[in-house]
Amino acid sequence: VPPGGAPYIGLENEMGKVKWFNGTYGFIKANNVEYFVHHSDVTGFLSSGDTVNFKIDPTSEQYDKAIHVISDEYERAMYLVARLLNSGAPLEEITKGHSRKIRSYAKKILRRIR
């Protein structure tokens, strides 16, 4: 945290799409600007084409950088996993009708927590 307090409080959420992400870093495109994203600033998983919510790092002087990044698909998968854990229903039943990506994310989340 830079001197003077937390710079991220009160920053507006931005919405964009993952242009590409290789597991370590990548780029998000929003409002005709490309934002660098590092895996340490990502909650969950990202892949190309994901719709994401993020904040713009006000302390980055070299390039436009996305922070506090989470994909809509990952958020949906987390919700489904919570439903699964609360209901005891099988994963296939809970994720029925959802995209392959959301089902994949839900499986990854379950592997991490079990």
C-alpha cells in the first residue's frame, strides 16, 4: 500500500473481455483499451473470451494494469458449487444447462476444496 492509505478504495468497477491469458499473464480489452493482467491479481480462473469485472490500478506508471479481476463465469461457478455443497445434489444436476466453461470451472473449484 502506498504512503497515504489504500489507493483502491472507491475505484470504479470496469467490465471487459479477456483477450488472452496464459495462466501467468494476459490482456483484458475494455473501452478500446488493453489492460495487462497478472495472475496474482486474478480471483479464480481466466481464459480467453471470459467477461470480467476489474479495477484499474492507479499506481501503475508503466502501462494500463487490471487488478481485482474476476470472471463472470468463475463467479457463476462459485455460486453453483455453493448450491451443490448446501444441497448435496450431484454436480451434473446443479450445472445442467450451463456452459461447458462454467461446468469446467465448477469441477476445478471442487477439486481445490475437496
